[in-house]
Amino acid sequence: PCGKIHKGFQTDFFSNGQSSFFVVVDNRSAILMASRVAAQVCEPCGEVPFLEGWRNKLINLASIIQMPGFPVHFKRCGIANAFGGPLGITMCYELYWEFERLLKDRRLAGLAWNWVFYHELGHTLLYHLNYPGWDNEDLADEFGAFVALLVGERDGIIATSKHFAENTSIVAAVSKIFSDDRHSLSAQRARNLYHWLAQPHDIMSRWHHQFLRNTQTAYLRRITVGNTPGWVDAEEVNGELRRRGVFQ
Ligand SMILES: [Zn+2]
Ligand SMILES: [Zn+2]
């Protein structure tokens, strides 16, 4: 295809890996105004195997937490990266491939990817719900642990955080990936996460209390009639249901 490029231009070309292809940028007509052209070529990569599952994960999350409107992008961006904050969440495929390369294990790579998503969700949700400290990394980690436990991903997240905590070389490599982070991902942060997950009661009860007004009514009804988790204050939940005009 040919056409004019104005200012920024970004595109993805997908090859089947079998043949060569060329991208031609022709700026011969730019006689007076010289333009700088930067091109980046990514290594050929495989699929992101668990991407299908995310649709259900997000639906499940929204059935528990009243989500404010923000975009979630899963895409290639050219470098391994993840963002969370005022503009929503971006998880890039290169990040998954980087995890796969470092961890040499697809299952662990998938768990690490999930862990990063919940961390980014922390930045994003806390920002949109007007919480102070939304850009604090430790707070995003703690919130990420809370959400992971809330949706029943305990074992996977324990495995991931333990793995990071015990492998400082991986931690050092991964710390370079999170461009949104003010501080590097230290082994201490991985250990914090592992600690919260191993002894969840304190953070679960605190965050559940904080987030009560941002939960879905159907979820609150469910946890008061079914298997109520130990960290749920049933009296407080019933009070919240009454406040919403729900009597059961
Ligand atoms: Zn990327
Ligand atoms: Zn962060």
C-alpha cells in the first residue's frame, strides 16, 4: 500500500515466518523538510496462549467489582511493557514472550503475566476511584494480591511471587521491563507479595472493607449466603446491602 505519512505513524506487519517482506518508506518528495524515519523490527514470536481466557477473567472481575470505564489493551507494541493508570491498562505481548524467555516455562510465564495485570489494575482502579496513592508501587502490589485472591488465583500467584523472590537474576531482568514503575521490582517486593498471599487475612479484610462500596450487589449477596470467606465481615456486608435497599 502507499500513502502519505503525517507526523507519527505506527503499524504492525504480521508475517507467516516463511517469506521475506519489505516495508518501503519513501520520503523523496520531502526536499525542504528533511524527516527522520525510525523503524523497529521485532523478532518473530509465537502466540500468546492464554489470551482467550482473559475475556472471561475480565467478565468475572466486573461481576465482583463495579468497574469504572477504562480501556484494556492486549497488543504488540514493539517492546516488552505494561502500563496502568489514568489511560487504562496496556499489556503487551512482548512482555509475555519476555517472561517465557526468562522463566523458560509457559505456565509460569502466564502466571507472571496475570500478576502484572493485577498490579496494573491496582494503579488504574485506584486512580479512577479517587484513592490516594494510586501511583505507589507497593500499594499497587498489595491491591494486586488482594484482587488475585478475590478471584481465586491463589496458588498461581504464590508460585509466581515465590519464583521471582528466589531468582534475583530474573528479578533484575524483569525490573527493567516495567516502564510505569517508579522503583524497580525488587526481591523485597516479590517477598512482600509472597507474604501477603501466604497470610492473606490482614490485607484481604482491609481491602474488602475499603472496597465494599465498589463491589457488585450480586457478589455481596453471594458471599453472605454461600461460603463466606473468613476475611469477610458478614455484619458489615449485610449493612451495605441494607444501605442499597437489599434485604435478604
Ligand atoms: Zn510491547
Ligand atoms: Zn506499577
